[in-house]
Amino acid sequence: MNFASILTAVILGADPVAFVVVAPGYPGTTAEAQASMDAFAAALSAQAGWPAGSVVAAYFEKGRSGMERLQQPDAALAMVSLPFFLQNGDALKLEARLSAAQKGGGPTEVWALVARKGRIGSPEALAGWTVNSIAGYAPAFVTGTALAGWGPIPASVKVVQSNQVLSSLRKAVAGENIAVLLDGAQAAALPTLPFAGELEVVARSPPLPSGLLATVGKRLPPDRWKVLEGALRKLGDAPEGLAALEAIRLDRFLPLDPKILAAARKAYSAAAK
């Protein structure tokens, strides 16, 4: 926390609210994203009608680093990917409040399991295979939440975390026993690949939250959350807020569909047993 943030805390009579973004495997590093996160924090403070420095923000592309930051007592708000939330939400006492709609997308996305054309016709055919995914750090998300509607996944399937999507898809085309679970943006880009004709989508997830905004435990008093919730919902109404959202690849914050999240959690819990 810098001097300006400390001074603001004294003026407000409360510590600044730390907004922590955790997206394991996605592009960018904490240092590279800091300027955009500072702009977002400043825009959110302004929209809330609070003095500059009332909100501080940081991004983490590694799950462990993100968890360590969220365990610090000033971390009161978290924006996380669904796999991270399902895997760590209970331990971190995260309460999902809003959907974070990705830029160019929406509050939900459909994940797609891709393999070389003609090689996988059923879940049973995956026996002994490897499934690579940016969400591979949460295997129960891959085999449960994302693929639950397809059918039971063989226990011999190995789930691997990887953000090397092109490399994984090339290996699949080359005949290796690899399938790739793509998120919504990756799946949308699949037809643009020069070897797309050699691949096929063998299974799709139901619509799933593309990102979640959560409060952390009881760290944020209800009155302060009420102000921040309104500010987050209206952040895109002002040019500065819209620019801040776009800089972190968001379109807007929307009400959360509890039924979609409950179904995702149920499928995850069943697969994690």
C-alpha cells in the first residue's frame, strides 16, 4: 500500500478495499497488468463517490499467488474464473455476487472438447487419453462441470493444465491421444486455424459463468458492498469507467444467475469425490 492509499484510509476511517483478480493460465503478468488495474481501481472509486485510493487492485495469473493475496485481510473483493472459484471458493470463503461479462462475449460461455476428427465418438473412447486445458489445474471442472452432460469420463483420463492451445491441437492432429478443452473465446477462434478441418468438437458444456465477482468472507461491511455493487453495475456508464473495463477485457458486471452457478457447483462436487 502506498502513501496515498494510507492517507485515504485515514480520511475514510477504513482501509482501502483490495480488489483481487485471479485468472490462472490467462495472458499477462501481475506487473504487466498493474497499470490497467490501477485505472480500474481509480474508476471504481470515482463511480462509488469515494476519494481516490479507496480501492486498490491487482491481477494474478497464477493460482497460488492469487490465493496468497486473497488470504490477506484487506482483500475484500475477488474477480475469478469459474474453475478457480469451484476449486478454491469454499476455502477462501468467496460468495459469488455478480457475473463478469467478458468483452466481446457475455456473462456465460460454452466450453468445447476438441479432438482429431473421427477419433472420439463417446466418453469411453477417452480412456487412457490426456485432456489439456487452461482449466486443467481444476480436474473436476474439466471432467465434471464442463463435460458432465456428455457422460461419465473414464478414470484413466489424465487432465493437464496447459495454456499452449495451438501446440496441444497440433499434437491432436498429429495423432497423439490428446483432446483439448477450450474456453469460449478459444472455441470461437477454432475455425480460423489452418488445420481446423482436421479437428472436431466432440462435446460442449452447458452455458457457464465466464467470470465471477465475489466478496471475501465478512471483510466488506454490507453498506460498503451496497455502494460498490451499484458502482460496479454502472461502471461502464462513464467514459473513464468504460475505458477501465475495456483495459481489463470486460464489458460489464451483471446479475448472477444462481441456477447456472448451482448446477456448475453440483457437477464439480460430484466429480471431485
